[in-house]
Amino acid sequence: MNVAGLIFSNIHDQSIPELTRIRTMASIPFGCRYRLIDFPLSNMVNSDITTVGIITHNNYQSLMDHIGTGKDWDLARRSGGIKLLPPYVAAYENSVAGRLYSSRLEALIGAENFVHRCQADYMVLSDCDVILNIDLRDVIEEHIRTGAFLTVVTKQLESLQHGFDSPVDVVQVGADGEITEITRRRGQKDPCEVSTNVMVVRRSDLLAVISESLSHGYTSFAGDVIARNLGRRSIRAYRYTGWYAHIDSLASYFACSMQLLSREAREGLFQIADRQIYTKIRNSSPTKYAGDAVVKNSLVADGCIIEGRVENSVLFRGVRVGRGTVVRNSILLQDTFVGSDVRLGCVVTDKNVVIKDGRTLSGHESMPFFIGKGMMV
């Protein structure tokens, strides 16, 4: 059985414009040293999927820099390996010529050439806005066993009131595991089951979907493919029970990052046997802590210099915290420089930010104070 993967790197860029102004959703930094694409890519590699296409749209220079040849994921191969599918594929090789894609289905149409040539039996589709650690082999085996047209990985939640600022696909699942309804909802108080946008489909069926969509002008995968086939073809749910996070705004990015400070989240994401999360390896010096530095309940990457106080925060590589400075409930991306006697609370900085001495900056969990890349405050 041969399986290939497709990852959508730009589908949700509009959800978090603060961090996607200069990069794709897939290359947003997360958890001290990772990028969001590391999670779907690692899920595929850990499930023996060695041919992966990454569909891009724009602002994908940082994604290319991060992925490189794919060697950090053991995907630098003569046969298969990792393929970046730039937007010209969608612009020149099919009937949506002249414009870039604006939906998942149009992105798939643009990737038709990759799907046709990869010679896989099955395809795994995944987005970059959901963070989980899943064994896709179990999903593929269930898809084959049931003979389903499409298998969608779902997650049962208590409500949509926290961590979901944009509408999500909520599914109704029958006792036999068949999806009977799919709707877009926001802020639901009652327990519900949502799609993680991780799906398994036979390659021949996916090519048929692409052909049918071109013929009828379909643009929405959920509305024009899944909803139209409910009751006509077998569309099943595979319920994922592990740790799960969904990013659809700066506030939810902040909340998901803060969750990593709990042991439950770290164990559910990074400490699963045989399912390591891989990323680009960088060799940096160890973090240096001054004699009077205080660090509590925080994640600190290598290459940092800590001279002040850091609490309940996430610090990426090369961050500098000056003397007398207090950083609480904040996320400081790579090479952020924080001067002396600074007070930060619920702050998110992009890369290469400089915060001068004596500044006091504060946001709230529901609206973190954001500082863009390279800015000086």
C-alpha cells in the first residue's frame, strides 16, 4: 500500500494576519523551536508517508527556508520526498488559470498534477491550523477496512466557546460512524464534534473529485464535495482522542502556546513513543542564566540570555531579557531583545523585536499586545 500526503500551507492565513503578513500559516513559530507545519509533516513521516506535497500560495520564502531539502524529516529522497507546489501550478495547469486559489478545493485543483503523478493508492490531506500528534496508519487502515469514500478525523469538544474565534466544520456522526451532517458553526455552548481537516481518500476518488469540480465549477470542499455526497457515498468519522489545539486568531495562538506550559499538553504532544515531532535542527549555544535570574513555569529555547525574571512564558531562540526586567504570560519569538527594567504582560513579539529600557507593555489573554517583526518600542 502506497500513501502520499498533501499539506495546505496557506488556507488559514487570514485567521491570524498579525503573524502571516510576512509568512504562511505553516511557518508560524510555535513552542520555542517548531513551526506549525512540523506537526502535520511529522504525523505523516511517523506514519511511513514518504511522499508529501506542500501547497503554497504566497509569502512562502520562510517556509522554503525551514523545509530546505527535507532532510530533517528524512524526506531528502531520490524517489518521493517532499515537494513544494508553488502557486504557478494552479495558475497555468488547469481551468482556474489567471488567478490564484482562494479555497481548499481550488488548491486541490491546482495540485492535480502532483496527485496524478505521485502514483499513490491513498492520499492524506492535512491543514496547518490544527496541532495534534496522531498515528495516521490507524486512520488509513480503518478507511480501507470500511471501504469509505472519505474518512475525516474528528475531535469531540465540550463547546466552541473557548479557542474558536472563526466558524468551524461541526459534524453529526451516526452510531455506525457515518457522518450524517456537516455545518459551519461558531460559539456553540453544547458538546460537539468538529472536523480537524485531516482526511484520507483514495487517490482515484480524489482525481474524480477534482475532475467533477472543474466540470461544475465547485469551489468548497466541505459544501460541494462532502455535503453533496452525504447519504450517497460513505463518509466516515475517525474520532481522535489525544491532545488537540486549534489556532484561528492571535488570541487562540496565545492560548495554545500557554497550554504547552502544562505537563498534560507536553506529554500529549511531544512525549508519545515512536511519534516524535521533527523540526529543522539549529546548533545554538546553551541558554545563559545570570546569578540573580528567576525563571518559573516557562519554556526557554537555547541561545537565550536571561538576566531578569521570566514567569509563565515561552521564549524562542536568541531572546535576551535584561536586568530588572519582568516577563509574565508572554511569547517572545526569535532574537527578541528586551532591555533593563521592562515590564511585559500578555505580550507577543515577532522576530527581531527590540524593547528599550524602562518600557511597560501589557495586553490581555483575549487580546495580547502584539509587536511586529523588526519593530523597536
